[in-house]
Amino acid sequence: MKTKNLILLLAVAASIASCLKKDDSEAPLISSFYLNGLTSLVDTVQSGDTLLVIWSLTDNESLKQAVLNVHPADDGHGHVSLPGDTAQVVNSGIWTYSKTFDCTGRYTLLSHTLYVPDTIQGFWHIEIQAVDEKGNAAEEYAVELVVQ
């Protein structure tokens, strides 16, 4: 009887250990990013232009959300993909934007159209962030947009 209890205890312990090993600690990856078909980290556009943003995400388990942000970059700040060497000039006009996209599965391809206000000029960042089902955050990806 003691042998059966020991075998049962070992089986339960092995089952619990295998569940613990499956804890997802791997962050998603922004695997591609295109702005109007280009992969450049800096792009120049005109006020009033329409921009097509396309990006793909991958994760080892399951994606949850992606966020697309546009914010001013005239203060010289940087991002992981974009060092903080932007010329510190004062932007003309205001443009901020944020949109959250729900995602599922291990791979997704997203696209979104942005309209550059015809009342702005200066430096902006377009930033992508992603998170998986377990809350692991991807390394952000940003491009600098010079609006003339």
C-alpha cells in the first residue's frame, strides 16, 4: 500500500511540476513594421498625408493586445529602436493618437491608416507596443516622423 501511495504522490508531483514549467515568461516580438511600405526608422511626410502602418507580432504562447501611439518628439526623447537625438525644436500644432488592437494566437498581422493633420509640422514618434496573454510586454518599436 505504501508503494502505491508513493507512486501516486510522485505522479501528482510530476504533474504539478510540468504545469509550473509551462509558465510563460517570454515576451512577444514585433517582427516587422512598415510605414507606407518602407522599413526606415525615420520618414518625412507632408501635413495632410495619409499613412499606412502595417506590423506583425509573434509570441511563443498567445498574443493579447497591440497599441499604436503617435506623440510629439520635439523634446529630444528616444525609444529602444530610436535613440534620443531628435533635434529639439518646437512643433507646430498638436497631434496625439492612440489605438488598441485585440490580438489572438501566436502570430498576427495588423494594419491601420493614420491621417496626418494638415495643421502640424515638426517631429513625431509612431510607436508600437504589444503584450501577450500573461502580461509580458514586447520591446517597443518606434519610428520618427518628420512632418513638413
